[in-house]
Amino acid sequence: MPRTAFFISDRTGITAEMLGHSLITQFEDVNFRRVTLPYVDTADKAREVAEKIRAQAAADQCQPLVFSTIVSEDLRKLIVVEEALTLDFFEIFIGPLEKALGRESSHTVGKSHGIVNFEEYKTRIDAVNFALAHDDGVMPRDLNEADIILIGVSRSAKTPTCLYLALQYGIKAANYPLTPEDFGNHTLPKLLLPYRNKLFGLTIDPARLNQIREERKPGSRYAALDNCQFEVAEAEALMRHVGVPHLSSTTRSIEELATSIMHTAGLTRRTY
């Protein structure tokens, strides 16, 4: 039977999900059923949540895990029930922080993921729009505004990595797909030459690329294993020849790729 994990918040629940998920992934032999309950911002909603937790405990015949980021102490108390193990991140961390800093926290709801700083929020939205406008080789004249340009063969995770860089870090990221037409001369496409210092490559294991492309265009030459092997080998040779740093997306998550790119390229985070 799966173990139930509740992620409860008075806002979006993103922080509770992220922190709670980070903890339970350390228990690989446990199958977790994840339940997110956002916007628990009134006493009535908190009591309803408490009843859901009790009901789940009875159904599972074991303690549910409750990860909470509710700011209000009164509401936090309402969701704590004997039938569950509750880990409240505000209760765990805010108290020691207040003591260390010598002042009380604001106890303001929605500070993490609300629009607190409009300039930062605008930076994030502008970066997302930039990534969408410069996706898959679409290169308008404002490419010089890019913080980074990802290159690699088709389906090597360039687009999702660009979007994650935009959403998470406020980085303006473009991407350019390397195709067979770009191979042979062992030099960068003319469009990319002025931006050599902004380039970062993504590569991928040919067998994995074959699986991904087969899902998109089954039975096509585009997806054939020998073609995937050729494209990956040529792309990697090109990146080595011109000195473009690159990473394999085969076993790395988008989060890992983005973090590695930020660190290797020396980019500075613009949003939190």
C-alpha cells in the first residue's frame, strides 16, 4: 500500500511540495501517494483538511505524512492531528531564524511565490517570452540580448532547459538545433558566429535519442538509430572543435542541466 504524503499551504503549495518531495525521495523503497492542498487560508478550510487527513489515516491504516507551509499559527494548529506526522516548515525554521536575527518575521502569506517585486516578476516574464520567441532556431534580430544560446541536435532537451532557465532564474535563453546541414565544415553556422561566447551545448546518448524521436515520428529516417548516432557524433565533434562546453542530457534532469549551465557559464540569477 502506498503511504500518503500531504502538501498543505495557505498559498500555492509549491514550497511545501518542493521541500516535502526532497525529503521523501530519500526513501526509495516507499511508494508515496502525493496530495496537494493549496489555499488553506481559513479556519473552516483547515478543519476540512484535518478531517481529510484523519480519513486517509483510517483508510491507509498508517500515519500520513503532512508537510505544511501555513504561516498562521492558529491555522497550523488546526491541521495537526494525532493520526498523522506533521512537519511544519515555518514552525521548524522561522523560530530559530527570529532568534538568530533578533527580530520577528512578518508572517506574511504568499511571499515566496506571489508578485512581491514587480521588477523581478517582469524579468521572469520577459525571459519566458524571450525563450519562446527564440525557440528551435527562430532567431530575431534581438538575439544579442540572449544570456545564453543552447545548441544541440533535435530533441536533446534544449527547449525545456531554456524555459526552466527563464522561469527559475530569469535568464534569457535561446536555442538552435544542429542539423545535418550544419555538419561537415567543422565550423559554427554563420548565424551563431557572432555569439560564440554565449553558446552552450547539449548532447544525448544516441539510443535514448532514438527512443524519444520514435515517440515523435515513429519509423522515420529522423528517428532511425543510425541517423541518431551520426547526428550526435557530428554535433559533439563540432562542439569539441570550436570549444563549446557541453553536457549530456541523457541522465540529467532539467533542473540539473540548468543548474550546471548557470554554474559553468557564470550566469547570475535574476529572480527568486
